[in-house]
Amino acid sequence: MKKKRPEYRDLFPGALELMILKSLSWRPMHGYALAQRLTDISEDYLQIEEGSLYPALQRMLKAGWLETEMGLSARNRPVRIFKVTEAGRKHLEQELASVEKMFAGVTRVLALAGQ
């Protein structure tokens, strides 16, 4: 049975990078495995396309938040394994704090806007 594809949702700026950093801080992995993990964790709510994922990974490498090493996929094919750097961990901490404040503000406005 084919899975029903959920309707497309735009992410807020930086959300993809935040999810990538969080996932890779748990375990280094290659791009395809990362895309699958994000889709699985979101229960297919988020569909991470290669056209978004790989440019984000390249930006993050350039920023110094990630580094790569060569590894093997589950099918014994050579792949680039992405790992979070110390700079990436610091950036993740800062961004998580910022997102928490943003969502707290949005939640407050939604709760009080109708009063």
C-alpha cells in the first residue's frame, strides 16, 4: 500500500539546518540516511528533498558546523559521512534557545490574541 503523502509545509528559516545538526549530533550519517531519519522521525509529515538537503549540508560544511569523512553505506557503497563539529554544537545550542523563545512568543500570542 502506498503511503499517503502529506500536504507540503514550509519550514521556518534555519529549521532544516537545526534538524540536521540535532540528528547528526545523535549519530553521524550520510545524506540519504539523514533524509530518511528526518522523514521517519516526523512520521512522514516532513519530506526532505535532495534539492534542499544537499545544498544545506554544503552551506553547513562551509560554515564549519559539519565535517565529513568517507565511509560505507549499508550496501557497502562509499559515502560521505557528515559529523557535527564543536562549532556546530555551539550553533545548535544557540539556535535551540532562539527557537524555544520564538515558539514561546507565538504560543503566548495565540493563547491571548482572542481575549
